[in-house]
Amino acid sequence: MSLIDEISVRTATQGTAENRTHLPLLDKPDAVTDEPRIRLGAARERTLVLAGATLGALAMGLLLTVGTGLIPPGWLFAVSFFWFLVLYTALVALKEPLPVVRDGFVTVLLCAAGAAVVGTLALVVSFTFGRGQEALAHLNFFTRDMTGAGPLSGLGEGGILHALVGTLQQISIALIITIPLGLTTAVFLNEVGGPFARLVRTVVEAMTALPSVVAGLFIYAAVVMTITRQTNGFAASLAITVLMLPIMIRSADVVLRLVPGNLREAGLALGAGQWSVVWYIVLPTVRSGLATGVILATAHGIGETAPVLLTSGFTGVMNLNPFYGPQTPLPLAALDLVRSPVPEMVSRGFATAAFLLLVVLVLFIIARLIGGQEAGKTTDAQLRRMAAVSRRDLRRIEENYTRLLHDRDRSAGEQPAAKHHAERPHATEPTAESATQSTGQDSATDVNWQEKP
């Protein structure tokens, strides 16, 4: 290799090294990661702690309630749970540090709260269906009213069809009033605001804790005593509306607050008005939350007995007109039947309450289907509908494009003919002035011809 070649190679090598980007962090040695600590037998120890605390707490509860009689036997579960917390915390504290003990204590409290809620719900449902299973086994219970059925009639006579129709009509009227009014109020509180919004929000929060009997008394004094002069289904619907409206407003207000402000700003930046942003962006985003609010309001109003007791009246026959005459809903029918001393009537009452639970479940499913799923997620049915709409739009776009090409070709073919027609001389009708001029010229020509020799 010559001297010139060696110098060129060195220069190229140095230039390449100098032009490279230098990252100091890459020159540092890799950090040594701590190996995960493996604690053998931790799960088994925690299981043994739970089992020991449970057995010890149950023994202490039986000793204090059944054995010694210091505490009534009805407090067995509460006493046992208290001793379970004490024993579990003490056993965990023997081998674990304070943060682990605190975490275990809070975990036990949360699990116990969840188990208490689920257990209470299961107890109520099982007890209600158990006491009403004899009446639920008869088909006439769902297809007939109480016409012709007396207190001593068997379960093969009578039914609750009149109460089901009354409940559905009353809750439908209440929803027709509650949903638009509740949504518009929630939109006003979040999207409009102002000094008046604080007063409205305070009134809504105060009405949330309004006793149901107060709502019934208000409608009874304002509507039944002054306007209708009789109890009917519409008055009961208004009483239910008074109870449902604050729940609906409060729920819608909470979910509307969860909409990010960036969505509103993006809609306004694209030129949409405030109403368009609310209608096409805000409300569809929280559709599932609004459906949950409707469910909560419906469940709160459909099971109320005190307001309908004062406003709807009681009857055992079918009444399809909610504006005239008494119309019994399911809660009032269940209350009246359960108070009877006859076992068959009591069974009908518990069956009515069980059927009310089924009605609430069906309404919940319908609301979830209408409300849809979370924002940003689409189901298979929605994807199929979107695909069908896209195919329909594609067909319309193709037809419009074909029509546009046809119109352009037709206009392009008409332009040469129009140009040739414009270049041709047109025969115009002689006007009076042109006729006079031509007549004058002809006369002058005649005169000149006559003057020639």
C-alpha cells in the first residue's frame, strides 16, 4: 500500500468516528437487577392463618352467645366477625411488617363488605321466591286479575295482571317526564352553568334525600285534592317522577363531568356549535352512563309504596286508563296481599314481590341494550350495521359519480353544436325603424333613377 492510500484510509476512519453520535448512557455498564425474592410457603401460611382465625372467631362467638349467654344468639355473626378481625390481624403481625398487616386488615374489610352485600341480596331474593313459589307455579297468576277471587279462594283463581299493567303504565309515564327533564337539567348544569346552576344543583341534592311519603303527600295535596278529585294512575306517576327526577339529574350530572374537555374543544375548533357538540359528541360519549342513570332512577321509583299508597288507590280489577279511577301497581298489591291472614294471599303477596324483581331485571336488560357498551367499543351487531351503511353510501357515491360523468359528457357534446349554431347568421324580423329606413332608401333610389336622362 502506498503512502497516499494509507493516508486516505486513516482520514476516512477518523471522519467516520467523529461523525457518529455519542450517547454517554450507553457507555455505562448495565445495572444489576435484584433477583426476585421467592418466599416458599407464603400462600400456605396465609391459608392457614385464614383458617385458624375463622375457627377461633367462630368458637369465640359460640362461647359468648350460646355458651355463656352474655350476648343474644342473634349477634353470633357480628361477634364472630369482630373476633375474626382481631385474630387475623394478630396472626399476620407475628411474622409480617406493619405495612403488610395494614394491607391485610383493609383487604379483609373490603372482602367482608362485598360478601355482606352479595349475601344480603341472595338472602332477600331466595326468601322472596321461596315464600311465593306456590303462587308462581300457577299460570293464572300472570294472566288474570283478582276479579271473582275472594280472600278464601285458592291459588288457581285470580292473578296480578292488573297490577303489572298499572306498574308498566305508571313507570312509563314517569320515564317520559323524567328522562327529558333530567337530561336537559344535567346538560344545563354542565354545559351552560352560571350563577343559577349552583342553586339548581343544591336543590337537586336536597331532593335526593326527600322522603317518599313527602312526595306522595305533595302530589295528593296538589293534584288529587285540587285537580283530579280522585286517585288515579297519573297522580301516582307524578309522585314517582318527584322521586326519580333528582336521581336522574344527579347521575347524568356525574357522568357528564367525566367527558374530557378536549372533545368539546375539538368539536368547537371544527366549527360546530355548542348544541351540536353536546348532541353529537358529549351525549354519545356517555350513553352507557346515562343508561345506568335511567336504571337507577327506574329501580328507585318502581318499588316505592308510600307515594302510590296515597295517590293511586287500590282495586283488584283491570284499569287501562291511568287518568280515571284507581290503578294498583305491583308494590301496593304486594303490600295489601301480605297483610292478609290467609296463607294463600300471603303467598300471592310474596309472588308479587318476586315478580317485581323480575320486572326490574327485564327493564335493566332493556336499558343496557339501548344504552350500549362503553364509549369507543363496538359490538358485532353495530359493526354489521356500520358495514351496511357504508355499502349503501358507496352505492350512492358510485351512482352520483356515474351521473356526473354522464352530465359532463353530454355537456361536452353539446358545446361544439352550440358554437356552430352561434357562428351562423340568424334571420331577424325587420323592425319598424329598419322598415322605414329601407323604404326611404328605395324611394330615394327610385327618385334618382327617374332623374337620370
